[in-house]
Amino acid sequence: MPTTIVRYTTADGRADENQQLIEAVFEQLASGQPDGLQYMSMRAGNDFIHVAVLPDDGPNPLAELPAFQAFTADIATRCSVPPNPQPGHIVGSYGIDR
């Protein structure tokens, strides 16, 4: 399954706003529960990391969510270091949940 890791830093004073937009994405994911998607977002101060494991075929379920579209629409204006998507792979995972 394709895995993407995205890192960026929000501008001073914009991290909480960014987090609220991300939380809205997770609310839509919880209600819609798209098949084949694993998604995580982490925050350390103004730094954010997102990890998405996508289905092997078909459209990206994240891209279809209105909340994700709202989150990405103006992300460049919220960032001091822009998003840098990179392909990745999971080396290991244990009991990750909120």
C-alpha cells in the first residue's frame, strides 16, 4: 500500500487553527470510515507530520473529503515551512491510537 509522509511547520499563531482543521478531517473520517485508509497526524509545537497509508487502487479517500479539501485549500498561507510530501514505508507500529 502506498504510504505518504508529509512534514511542515505552521507560522507563529497558526498551529491551533491548523489543528482544528485536521480535527475536522478526523471527524469526517470517523463518520464515513473509508475502506483501505490508515491516517495519522502528529503535532509538536508548530511542526506537523501526517502519515497516510492509501489503498492500492482507486482514488485517494482523503482527497474526496470536504474537510480535507478545506484543510489543504489555504495551507500555504498557514505555513512558514511548506508541506513536503515524501513516499515512505512503515518500519513498525505498536498500539497507536489517541
